[in-house]
Amino acid sequence: MKKTYSVIYQSVVIGAIILISKIIELLLPFTMPSSVIGLVLLFVALCLKIVKLEQVEKVGNALVDNIGLFFVPAGISVINSFDILKAHFLLDILLIFISTILLLVGTGWVSQLLLKFNPQKHSATDRKAKPVAPQLLNNQTIKEVR
């Protein structure tokens, strides 16, 4: 049976992780956003079962449901920096395009790598499965289905 935790308790757990990530950010000799450090800390804490999912689930879901609100300050910053963006418009568009392509290629590469090293064992019958013939409707031919 899952134990239910109050919203206040869950907020305190997430707040403690944020506080620890802020302290780590100050101690690091290089720049890294505390939000990224906090996400890594929460991930590690969940994986090691230091924090149970029930201890942060309700508040986490509420934060994800309202994620659009967290982009408002970033959008305002973009509008305030519009003159800078306008001065380098083509460069900005080129950077966005190149970074998007790199992100897609990198994501695809990592996905293929993960699928290649999938730890699940496939049985011999799964690998030798015969392809299923397409279902024909009424008087259709195979050419019409393809």
C-alpha cells in the first residue's frame, strides 16, 4: 500500500533538493545552473530510493501541469532583447536550425545505441516470427491495400 504524503511535505522535499542544488552551484568551480543540478539530484535520489516517488509525485505533477507559466519570464527576456535579436536575425535563425538538426541527430543516435544494447532477451521464436499478411476488406486486392 502506498503511503500518501501531504502537499506541504512534498513541497519541502522538492525545496530541500533545490536548496542543496543551490549550495552545490555555489561550490562548483564552473558554471552550471542549479535547476540542472537539482534535476540530477532528484533523479539520483529517486533511483537510489532515497526519495520515494510518492514523496514528490503530487507536487511534481502540479509543476509539470503548469510548466507554461515557467516560460513567461524567458519569453519576456526575449522580448526585452528583441533589438539584439533583430540585429543578428539571420545568424539567430541559422543557429536555431543547426542546433535543432544536431539535437535530432544526437537523439536518434542515442536511441539507436540504446536499442542496440537493449538488455532484454528475445526468445528464438520471437526472432523467427513470420510476417503477418495484410487484412483485406471486402473485394480489395493486395495492390489496393499497399
